[in-house]
Amino acid sequence: MGVVKVSSSGHSVVTLQLYTASQRHTSGILFPITSLSLILSLFYHSAIVNIRLFCALTSLLHITNPQMKQPTDLSSLIPLATSQPADTEMANSSPAGANGHVDPGVSIRFGPVEDKDVKMEDVEDDALSAGKRKSRASTGGKKSYTEAESSEEDEPLSKRRRTSVKHEDPETDDDVPLARNGRKLPKASETAMGEESDSDVPIERKLTAQKLKIEETAEKEARKPAVKKETKPAAAKKATNGVKKEPASAKKGKAKPVKAESQDAEDKEEEDEYRWWEDASKGDGTIKWTTLEHAGVVFPPEYELLPKNVKLKYDGVPVSLQPEAEEVASFFGTMLNSAHNVENPVFQKNFFGDFKDIIKKTGGAKDSKGNKIDIKEFAKCDFQAIFDFYEGQRAEKRNLTPAEKKAAKAEKDKLEEPFQYCLWDGRKQKVGNFRVEPPSLFRGRGEHPKTGRVKTRVQPEQITINIGKDAKVPPPPEGHRWKEVKHDQEGTWLAMWQENINGNYKYVMLAANSDVKGQSDFKKFEKARELKKHIEKIRKDYQKNLKHDMMVERQKATAVYLIDQFALRAGNEKGEDEAETVGCCSLKYENVTLKPPNTVVFDFLGKDSIRFYDEVKVDLQVFKNLKIFKKAPKKNGDEIFDRLTTSALNKHLANYMPGLTAKVFRTYNASYTMGSVLKEMNGAGGTVAEKVKAYNDANRKVAILCNHKRTVTAGHANAMEKMGERIKGLRYQKWRLKQMMLDLDPTLKKKRGASFFEIDEDLDQEWIDEHQTFLMEEQRTKINKKFEKDNEKRVADGEKEMKATELEERLNAVKDMEKKFKKENKTGKVEAEARGATVEKLDAQIQKIDQRVETMSVQAQDKEDNKEVALGTSKINYIDPRLTVVFSKKFDVPIEKFFSKALREKFEWAIKSVEEDWEF
């Protein structure tokens, strides 16, 4: 190892003496002071000296040449951090035998946060400041990822020439110094990564133990020798058409084209179903289709001018606007009942800014005499007349007769019928969103900074059509043309355009139940299944790299740990005009609070601006790392993972498995957890309702563990109250049946006991009166609807409608009911209603009511348990649908209890491809 001795003989030269193991010392070498920076660079590349020597040289530079400014940040010069790492001291202060490890996933949800964020007194000031990082927001500078490159920047320390003396202090050998990783970070635009619809919410502490058990089982299974993989159908690759990039034919390897079907489209419905999941030749190549025909898109109707007496008022004066400006005014006017938007200051500001620009562009506003009105203040604008007009139109639609509504729908369906289906490789496939979005005011999710901006009308000249070369191109509206016509066989889109708010591209795609979408879902869940084979190695590696020499590797390991253990999203960098939501890689200083010894509090706005709050226990080494990542001079606004981006993290994960990204962990953890819970189920209740509840309980565990939460809906309390009233109504009906039994056989009171015939205490007379009124109104509504339906049928059959007297006669049944209730309330007795009623028949009815009460009670409890959990998110997007099918078949529950008609069509491949013994 070498030692350098530095001395100065004035303001012009510096003498350095180098002592090595092989020779006593070298001769003193005189260096011009102007070359001192070169010396520093040489030492940097040879990795000989430590931070103290660099500080000495730098200080000497300042002393010998006071005119030169002494650098305050050596991050561009020094490759190594201090030789006394902070985490060593922390490790020595931890309890003996603890090894800095706790079971992952332990959560103290919503626990108190009494202490402020921990101080960094045990981390040296220069410990980690000597590296290359994303610039800190707190410095006020703009983010930049442009950094100087070095020939050795990407080499691990083990590959560098070691010439420094080894430290013998045991305290410094526990955790080696963190080296700066000088590799270039990608540009911010490269970090963009789409995420599936979903909420960011915390993990419930009561399920932590179950999660740990499941993870232990997962690791054991991962260690088992890999069984020869069965041949599975490969799903078609997704189109290379991200939301923010205009799709273009990607330069990928060629694949065999999909074989075209020979039959005509008319014969498709009669032929045998196409089971693509059993066709291994489908979905491997980049070419998605060979022939494609469709009718294009449906444009929204043109704007209809307001009546002349309906005007926007400015400072009390009605004003006339040009059609384009009037349409924008109507956007705001029709929304006055949406206080959440129109009372939002950001929404108001953005709307009014665009509104003024459009007024100016179209010639301004005028009063009734033609005088120009300068609209300057939003507070002086009155949209009430516009709102009243549109509210009247909505009321008219609501008051249409069922026949009129049916006729209007039939007319609309007839106009849209050609656009609802396309011919994809000769097969008739349903198109999803074939309608072009109408102009409106942008709302956005969460606290979006652009909420209220005007979404302009999309013109045909903005739309690109994707269609087969030999197919007829759908004609654009008269007087217009398409922006472009493409024949992109690698794309799964039919049409696309760019919206004006965020510059995102909108696509017309196939429906969720189409073959292409099914193959995409299949591929997603198969990728999650594949992760099962690699998860053990990934967890081993990130546990090891939590103490890595290189800061970027340590940050990478910590991020993967958090994503795997706590289902955090990866997170992307946001622009100034985007909603300020964060994920793991974009966590800010203020989003993480550390409470010794190993508790971490996460508090930030996640996807869709939903607050994520979670207090969790982590491995001690993770806690140490987070403490180091928050080391001063970082402060509020600075990123914790300042050397890591989402794209870099995903690139790292792809080394384990092709196509592996951070979001695959969510699908894997959700599906594996659900599969493990279902395995433990030996039986699931007796009734269908109990089995459904058992499934929902399992789904809820997954949703909580994977952070799928929702806010309690405004109507939840009302819905629960209604369910409670329905249950009470059944109990009241049951009491009436018992009274009818006494009416038929008074001796039953002695045989079965008086208590059997008593009414429940909570069914007092006041409630009975209210319930009887409800029953009468319900009966009246049923009679009216039945009368309308019968008249519709008569008209359809060419017969005359029934007269109003017929309705009055039918309503006499309600009057009879009212008389009956009055008599029962007065006498306390209930007469048997049905002809031929017997005690046995009444007994059977009581048993049926008992079953209904039990079923409804289970449903009510299920609804209450799931009020804060988004079961649909996990069931549709994260849990492999084949697991739901397995439950359905294993416990003999109709699949309709879990999947709606739309979901049954979407997951047809899952329903028809597995049996009850299938495993994730």
C-alpha cells in the first residue's frame, strides 16, 4: 500500500513524497500548483488515497493559491465515502444477536407518531455526500441527470486496484464504505411506466402474521427443484404503443404471421368457439394480425346552440358569445351541481383562463346592444341560467316513458352497430371504446394541477387509422380527412389521437372480452407465475445488497425490499404540471419518518392522489439505509432514492427474468397469497352465501396485504341501513306468519310455548306503522309499473292501451292492504291470508324466511367488512382469475356469484381452461 506525504514551499510548487511497500521513499517531486487539480484527478483514477488526503490536497490548493475558490462539494472528485460508515456504529449499538433483522411486513398501522424524524448525528457529514445523485429539489436547482463520466465509474470496488492500507479498527469492518456510483442516469422521460388501475393504501396489521407465514411457504416452494414446464399457450405480445408515445412499428424480430381464418364473418357465430389458449402457435410473434377491417370511430354530435333567452350573465348583464365560446360556457354551466369541481379554486382558475382565451380568439362577448363586454373576473360570471336549461333537459329524459327510452336506445344502437365490431384475422371481435371523447372540462384524478382545463373537440384531421392494407378505409366525415392511415400489424389499436391536456395518446382498442385482450391478461398472469421460480434468488440478493459498497446498489436493494414486502408502487418522476403523487423510487424526504430502532412511517399521496399512510417495522439494515439516504444536507423536497429511477430498477429486475418489472411483484404477491389461502380451505360453509363470504374474506386478505383500499362511499351508511330494514321486515313477516298459525290452530300457543309467538323487542309499534306504510307504497309502485309494461306490450301487439280506470281498479289492492293493517294493529291478531293455508305450509314459509334472514345477515356483514377494501381491484387486476374459477368448481358455487357478465366474457379463457386442482 502507498502513503503520500505532501508539503508546500510557497505559492508556486507542491512537493509530494510517495512511500511504498517496495521502497523506502521516492524523491520529492515538485509540481506546479496549476497541476494540483491534475494530481487530484490522478489520485481519483488510481483509487490510492482516502477522503482525508483529498481534503488535505484541496485545502492546500486553497492555501497556496488564495485566488482560487476552494470547492465545497467533492462529489465530482472523490470515488470513496468516509472510512467510518454510519451504519457500523448503528449496528454495534443494536442488541446482541439481533443481526439487524425482523420479520418483514410487520405493520403498526395508524399507530401514533410521537417522535419527529430521527437525527443523523451518527452519520458523518461526508459519509455519503461524495457521490453522484439526482440533484436535490431543496437546492432550488432544476433536476438534471447529466453527469461527468469516468472510465472506472461503473466498476465495482473489488475490481479497482487496492493500494490503501487496510483498516484494522473492528468498528469500520462491519459495513464497508459506500462508494459513489457514477453511472449516467436515464432522462426523466425514460422513467415513464404505466400502471394498472388501482388505489395506493396501507397494509392492515392484523394480517401481518398470515403474510409472513405465506412468504415462508413461498420461499420453501421456490427452493424445490423446478418441474418440467408444461406446454402453455403463449399470449400475444402487447403492442408497443405506450400512452405517451406515438406508436410506430417497432424493430423487433420477425415472427410467424397469425394464420388467417378462411370463413366469412357471417359464419363465425355458428362455428366452433375459438379456444386460443389451447393454441400454442398464437401470441409468440410481434405480428398481431394479418387482416384487419373496421368502420372507424363515432364522433360526438355537434354543439347545439342555447336558446336565445338563455345567456351567461357577467356582472348581471346577459352576454352573447360565439358558438365555440358558448359551448365552453355550457361545459361549466352544466356542472354547477358538482361542487367538488366548480368550487375548486384550481378548477376555476384553469377553466377561466382557457375560457378568456377562447372568448378573445372568437371575437369577444357582447351585450344585447352589441357593445363589447370585457370578461375579466370569474366571480362576476353567472352560469345559473345555463345550468337550469340543461337540468330541464335532463329531467325531460328522466320522465320519458319506458317505450320512448327503449326506442331512443334502439335508434342509437342502430347508428353505432357498424362500429361495434371489427374483423380481426377474419374473426368478428368486439371493439371497446369506438367513440371519440367529446369536448368537455378536464377533471383529472386527485388534486391534478390541470383540472378545469378545456378538452378541445377532436377533429378527423387529428386521428390516425390503423387498418389492413387490402381493407376499405372508413370514410371520414364529409369535408374532412384522416391525419394518417397506417397498416401497423404489430399494433393492437384501431385508431388513435393525441389529446390537448397532457399530450397523451388515446387509442381505440378491442373490448375486454376479445381474444387479443384475453391473451394479454393470460400473459400477465403467466409472467407472475414465472416469478415464483425466481423470487427466492431475488430476495437473497437484495438482502445481501442491503450492505453493498456502492450506494446505487444499496438503494436498489432497499427499493426492491420495500416493493416486495410492502407492495409499494415503483413511482415515476412527475413534471411541474402533473399531479404530485409518489411511489417508492420517488419518495421524498418528508414522506418517510424514522422511529428507532426499526419503525418506518410512510405518509404520501399515492396513485390517484389517495393518501398512503403506514407505520411498519423493517429489517434493521433497511432502517439504517433509509437513515443514511436521509442524511443531511437533504431536507424537505429532496428524493430519498436520489441515485435510482424506475427505469433503472426495472432494468435491474429484468436480469432475473425477461420482462420482470416492479409491478409484476404486485400481481405475484396477490395471486400467490390468494392461492395459499384457498389451499388452506378444506371446506367453505354450507350455504352459497357463506361460501361467497369465505371467498370474499380471502379476497379481502389479499386486497389489504396488497394495499387495495378505498374510501367509504357516501352511500354506505344508507345502504347498510336499508339492508337492516329489509332484515327487520323479514322478521316482521315471520311474526305475521306465526300469528296466522295461531289463527288456524290456537292450541299451538300451549304446544310451542308463548315465547315462540312473541314479536322481537326492536319491532315496536312506531316501526311497524312506518314499515306498513313502506309496504303499501312498494305495492303501489309495483302495480303502476306492471300497468305501464302491460300497455307497452299491447301497443307493440297493435292493441289499444288500457284505460286509467283499469289502473284505479288494480290500486284497490293497496286500499285493501291498508284496511287489513289497521285491523291487525287494533286487534293484535293476524288472519290467515291464503286460501288453503295450513300450519305445515306456514311452517315451511317460516323456514324459508329464516334462510333469507341468515343469507342477508351474511351479506350485510360481508358488505360492512369490505367497506374500506377495494375487492374489485384485486379480483380483476391482480388475482389470477383461474384461482376464482378453482374456488367456484371446488366448492360448487356458480361463477356468476364472483364474475359479472362482462367479467365472465373477459375471463372466458380462465373459466374454460382449468379444473379445481389447478394451482398458481
